[in-house]
Amino acid sequence: MKNQPPHPLTLVLILVLVLDGCTGDSAREQETRTNSPEGNSKVEHWEKTHPEHARLFSIEYKKDAKIVRIKNPFDTTRALKTYLLVKEGVRPGTNLPEGQMIRIPVQKVALAYATHVGFFKELGLLDRVNGISQKKYIKNKQVIKAVKEKRIKEFGPSHHINTEKLLQVGPELLFVAPFKDNRYEKIRDLGIPIAINSSYMETTPLARAEWIKFISYFFNRERKARQIFDSVAHHYQQLTRKVEHKKDPPTIFSGKKIGQTWYVPGGNSYMASFFKDAGARYLWEDNRQSGSLPLDFETVFYRASDADFWCIKENFKHRYTYAQLGSENVHYSEFDAFQNRQIIFCNTHSSPYYEEGILEPNVILADLINILHPGLLSGHRNKYYQLLNEE
């Protein structure tokens, strides 16, 4: 029996299927172009990450922009700044809110504070930094080397930026910290966009560390930021579970007298969170302030004279000892923590506390637990805080 030729309708169906397979991708691409805002030829597919602990920034992802909002840290009911982050070559739609438009990814930045260096290091973005405020406050060897080789320029102290030197740096974006006064008005007049990093105003260690996500938005590094933060948060939470059921927690207080005033961290501060999460009872935990409390010496001594531990963070050029501490105030030696050699000390002159510590709250927490609860963390080597043992 001879093979019958295909029915004409069958040939038509095959032809339709073949053509659909060949043109499907092209058609979908055309549909994307047609439906893109303002007729853009490309719509960005963002790698999304949102803050979970930080309370002072938020992000909204649009097809053609990221909308990053900063709350006023001194009055969180008010907005401080809105950034419209738009990819190079993309024309934003007309449905965006008012805000400062910045083209991303940003290629050249200046940092007004050493505390910002750690964020850029962890995100692999130190090569984007071409200006810093003062080298003497920075511990990162890569940045110090770049300054010596003039690949990174200094532009004066952060509280009094030299605008002429900043213009020579020529950054696309300047990262600063928020202040109540309007000290950056001259820089705005120069046309240099300012990114406000309010991490130091957050009230918990994890909230401060989560500002790595804010930095990442300007460079499309969300995935890396999320991976870094999730790892830190997971370890931090594991550590807190080790001490949460400890009975009879040791008591602790913090700080030193400066001039006529002793500033102790408020009960809702990030240091108070560290002490609580490390399984200690902070003596001002009943206070609800997130900032520092200005107290006189007598008030502190009355409450903390018999505390188990005393935590001090100090920028001291030489070796810090009990003799040095005792020489600063004759009454310091009257605290039980001094007499029992239970002082927890961090020397920020030699330690990268302000650069790396903000992104390693898990390491700081482990340091504290290791001192407050000896033997609980086997194998941990303290990085930031040590039990002061120098006489």
C-alpha cells in the first residue's frame, strides 16, 4: 500500500507550530519593550532584599527604579530623604514620587566616616572608593595603601569637610552620617549627591549591621548583602539561645566619667541589647532611652559599685592597664569590678571595632559571652573585647 500524502490541514498546523516556536522569544521580547514604562527597551529585574531589623530605611522596587526612603532618626514619624535609583540608560516612568535621582550602579564614592569602610569591604566595593575624610581613623590596609598611592584622596575631617578637596575627589555620591544641623548644605550646593547612612542611630546590633543592604542598593549588590547579613544574623541568634536560660545573670555597667559627666547607654540602646543578648543584666535596663544618659559620678557609683562587670571602650594609644584607669579617677578603684579584675575592655586605637565591628555583631556578642560565661564557647578567640588583665 502506498504512503498517503499528508492532509493539507495537517501541513498548515505543523507550519503554525514551527513559526510559533521560532518567533516566541522575539514576540515576548517585543511585548516587554511595548509594556515597559515610558517605552524603555529594557526593564530591570531586581535582586530584592528588604530590611527586617533596621527601622530607619525601607525600599520599594519598581520595574524601572528602586525607591529608597530614609526616616529622620531624630523624629521617626518624618521622612528625611527619598532616593530614586535608576539604571544607567533607562528613562524612569512618570509614576515615581519626588526624590533625588541617582544613576546606578554608582562607580565613584567618597566616605565621610571610617565606620562606612567595613560595608564597602564586605561588599567587595573598596575599588569604588576614591575619597575618605581622614586616613588616621582608618585601619583597613587596602584603603591606607590606596591613600599613600594617591588613588584615594583625603578631603578633611568629617565635621568640617574641605569642599575644594572634595571637588578634586569628584565622587558621584558622598556617604555621610545624619546630624541635626544642616552641615552638608555647602556640599549639596556643589551638586554632589549625599547618601545618608543612619546605621549608628539604630537601637540593636543586628539593625546596625543590616545597613549593608542600604549600601548594596546603590551598586546592585543585594544578593551579596543578603547572604552576608543572613549569615551574621543566624550566628547571632544561635549565640543568644545559648545564654537565654542562664540563671542568676551577672550584672554589668558601662562607660567612664568624661569631664563632669558619666554617659551611660540608655536601656533601649544597642549596647544594652548586646548585654542582654550576652546573658547579662544591664543595670540601666529599665530605662527606655536609646541614646546616652548624662549622669553624675555619685549616681553611677550608687547603682554600680557592686556590679560584677564593668565594660569600657577606649581609644588609647598605649597599653591600657588598671594603673592607668585608676590614675584617671581616684574613685574608680572603689568599684567591685575594678577590685575583682572584672573589667571588659576594647581599645579602638588598635582594634577595627568601628570599621568591622558594625558588621560583626555576632563576633562582638561571642566576645562578651566568652568573658561573662567562661567555658560556654569552646574554641572562640576574642577579637574586639578582652578581659583587662594588665596591672
